[in-house]
Amino acid sequence: MSIPSGVNTSIILRLELEKKTASFGSIATAISDTGGDIIAIDVVRTDKDVTIRDITINVYDSKHTDLIKATISQLPGVKVSHVSDQTFLLHLGGKIETHPKFPIKNRDDLSRVYTPGVARVSMAIHEKPSLAHTLTIKRNTVAVISDGTAVLGLGNIGPLAAMPVMEGKAMLFKQLAGVDAFPICLDTQDTDEIVRIVKALSPGFGGINLEDISAPRCFEIEQRLIEELDIPVFHDDQHGTAVVLLAGLFNAVKLVGKQLSDCKVVLCGLGAAGTACTKMLLAAGVRHIVGVDREGAITRDGVYENPSWQWFAEHTNPDQIRGSLSDVIAGADIFIGVSGPGVLKREDVAQMAKDPIVFAMANPTPEILPEEAEPYVRVMATGRSDYPNQINNVLCFPGLFRGVLDCRASRVTEHMKLAAAKAIASVVHEDELSEYYIIPSVFNQAVAERVRNAVIQAAYEDGVARRRREKVQA
């Protein structure tokens, strides 16, 4: 299956070339004719009859790789003996590992870190359980938990296939915020069992990051864990998306000279992310939100079996606007898409209010491509890294969890999420703000620290921080 990435990747073809019949010129021509870009050629081995060469080629996706391989295989005297994908090579053996903080060099060290010395530490925690935050990895660990039912845009591909994604998230936690995160993929899709397992695992962790769990199960799983655990539980697909979206909107409306509370917002896609984004917008003071799904606008007089849709009916669309996306978008200041490719048309954007703001966040193909919207849109954002203004959860979760761990928060409140959104937005200075820069880069070193500080401040204000404030370094 081809998974379009939006950016090029590179492969290495190992070729066995018969010296008498193979022509490297014909190989280079074949690669060029199929759209490949040769970036390196290495001779691995040569003898009297055969030359082994590695050719590194930029390609678009797996289908492009297959096309190049098939084309070259048809050339006389050429055998493709192996194809190495640079992305796959990066994942060999997994992407993370653990290291001790100091070496065990002698018997005395061994007796302190393990038996018999460790018994004293265990008994101290037994007598005062809160010491686990001080004397174990609990003070700096997050469990990244998925059941593999909603992985990226791939759907229900299962826990084994979800592991590379969770490992990648663990890398980002560590690199961006110094948080030790562990990927845990569960071989069950039963809501009760997932809740039970996560509760049983929780003693070793300071926080729980739920990831890629399908709606509507994700809502119940998160809510039950929040109620039953004394550590923060955060479903990033919902709340991370909402926080970064709101950060981008804060700067977008500032740029166009509008007040967010006065804007008409049309949101397409009423799943987990759409629901969380709407709750964040309401918390930020937005009053006029119209939710649209496949059957059109959700209205208050409707009755919906989907609990997410019923929530929308009760909390949005105060003017009872009806119809399809094309009907309700007239006069809208902001479009938010968390749905699917191509659902927003150029004609739709053309009938929006002056200086329209479009956040088309479906991945890998947004609701409308920036090239299509450009004649009409003032500010455009997507979920992709190859366009300006990427709405990426990486801007939120590392700093947020760094903050909740440092102040030992019991949960994540709406106030803390709103504070995180304002912190992300504040990284873009007013003299930097433009249509193509409303949200900081995921590599901006200031983001995680600013989010961390804002989350800590909000946690103390909300009374959910359990560590004495003087012990939390600024």
C-alpha cells in the first residue's frame, strides 16, 4: 500500500551488473524517465564479470519505488538484488533504547542500586507512597498508549503496526522536553480492558498519553482514566490538535484584525479532534460555531445517535443554520477541517467573509490544497510539513507533559490547555507575524519551555499542582 508522505524519501538500489551486457547509461536514463533523482552512486564490489553498485535515489512513495525497480529489472544484464528504504533503515531494531544514569562498577554500587540497599528505598516508598515521584522514574515518565485502531490516516491497523508511531512520539518527548516516554501498544480493543490495563500499569508513570484510539471509544477511555487515576491523562489526538489549532487562530485573527469571539467558525469533521477543537474554541470565547459532517450542519432540533454529534447539537450553531458545507460557509470568517481530502471547494472559500482564514488539517491530503485556495484565502494552515503554517501536535505535548510532571499535576484542565495555546502563539513575535508565519516551527527551541511554564502557572491557579511551588524551578 502506498502512503503518500508529502515529501520525498530516498532508497538505495543494489544492482548486479553484467559487464558485457549492462549499460549504466541506460540505467540512469530509466531512473530519470520514471521521475527518480539519482543523488549518489557507490561501487560495492567488482570482479571480471559482474559489478555491484548501490544507487541512492530520491523517490515520492512506495509506488514510485516499485515503478523504478520494475523498469530497471527489464534492462539487459541488470539484476536488482536489494532495495533499502532510508525510512525503513532508520527503524531497524526500533528507534529508542534505555540507558542507566550511572554505571555499576563494583559490588558496593551493586548493593546500593539493587539488593540489599534497594530494600530501604522500597520500604520508604511503602511507608510514604508520594516518595515514588522522588525516588523512581515516575517523576519523569509518560506512557504512550495505543490500541492501534486509528493510526495516522491508516485506520485500524492494530497494535504491532502502531509501534513505530508510538516510538517516534517517545523520541520527540525526549528530544524536545527531556521526558522519558515508553511506547505501549495494547492487543485489545475492549474499552473496559484498556481502562483496567492502563490503571494496572500506572504506578510506574507520572502521566498517560493516549494516542490513535478510535472515536467514540477514546472519549470514554480518557474520561474514565481521568476519574480513576491520580496522574494526568491526555488524549493527544483530541487535545494536542485543539491546543495548536487555537494557537494558530490567536495569531491568524490578530493578523487580519478580527476578534476571535466575533468570528463565525465552520468546522468540518465531528470526530475526536473536531469535538476537542470545538470545546477549546468555546473555552476561548467563540460563540458562533457551525459543525458540519457528511449529512450537513448539526442543528439543535436534530436527534443524533452519535454522541459526538448530539453534543454538537446541544452546544453549537445558535442560529440554527442548515444545509451542506457549501450552504453554511457563506460569510464564515474561519474554516477548520479535520475531515477528509477535497471536501472544501474554491467556490466555498470565495463566499467566505473578507480575509478568510482556512485551517485544512486533513492528512496527508487537506480539505483544500493551498494552491487552490490561494486566490481567495488570507491565511492558510494545514497539517503538512511541506506547506507554511503546519498545525502539528509536537508543538504542544512535549512542553505540556514537561510542565505537568514538574509540578506533579493530578490532571490537565481546560485552563492549562488554553494557557498552552497562548504560550505557543506568543513565540511568534508581532514583528514576525505574517500570512506565512502564524505558528512557530516544531524545531523552535523556545516552544517547549514556554508551554511548560504556562502549564505550571495554570496548574497552580487551578489547584491541581501537588509539588511545593518553590521546588519547581522556573
